[in-house]
Amino acid sequence: MTASFAGFAQEMVSCHLQRDPTLWTEWEVNHWLDWCQAEFGLQNLGSDLKEAGEENLFIFGMRVDDVEALDKKGYDAASYYNRIPELKQAVDQISEGFFSPDHPGLFKDLVNMLMHHDRFKVFADYEEYIKCQEKVSALYKVSTGESEQEYL
């Protein structure tokens, strides 16, 4: 898998794709989807996304520049954990085996990674995720048919 994504990094350079996917043009997104189809042997990848349109996508979270700035500032997962009661409750429940009562320590490594070694900075995106999920939930409540919107 790592070799595949390294191959795409080379593809980005050779095609002059922007580093931050949130800045990609439609052509760049389609190029990436086509590359994924070829690289992983997937069929019709993204055809729904291509047809849905940007106004029907729910995208949340930090962008590349935000992550780099947070890296420079210093990411402290505990600050999010201590500041956001719902996040703290969820992490505590996972850590204490609430979701795995037969194996209470099953997710201790996951919690340790999130608290001390999370290169994806999941907690920093939590509040944006909740806001986005609220929009999705509101849309779902008013939707009478099948939604064409995609959630990423």
C-alpha cells in the first residue's frame, strides 16, 4: 500500500498536481480517481462523486496547511480531550471497555495512539466533524427520498 501511494506522489509531481487536495481542480480530482481505479483495480470509482457535484459533498477537517501549522505549534491531544466533554466521554468509554465488555483492554493501544502518537491529529478535527455531522443529520431528516449527497 505504501508503495502505491509513493507512486501517486510521483504522479503528483509529474502532473504538477497541487499538494493540498482541497485546492484541486475538477481535472485533478478526476485524475486522482482514475489513478486509484487503475492502481487498485477498482470499477467505477468516483462516478457518483463526479456526478454529485461539490455542493453535495460534506468535507470537514484540517487542510494540509492547517496540519503543518499545528505540527509547528505542537499538537497536544490532551488539550482537546480535556476541553471537549463529549470527546472525553467517548475516549474514556473506549479505554474502559464499554464497547468491548468481554475484552475491556482491547482498545487501550488505540487510545494510547490517539493520545500520544496520532499523526492524523484526529482530536483536532473532532469539532468540525460534529458540525458536519449535524448538517448531514439535518439534511437526512428533511430528505424524503434517497439523497444524492456524499459524505467524506
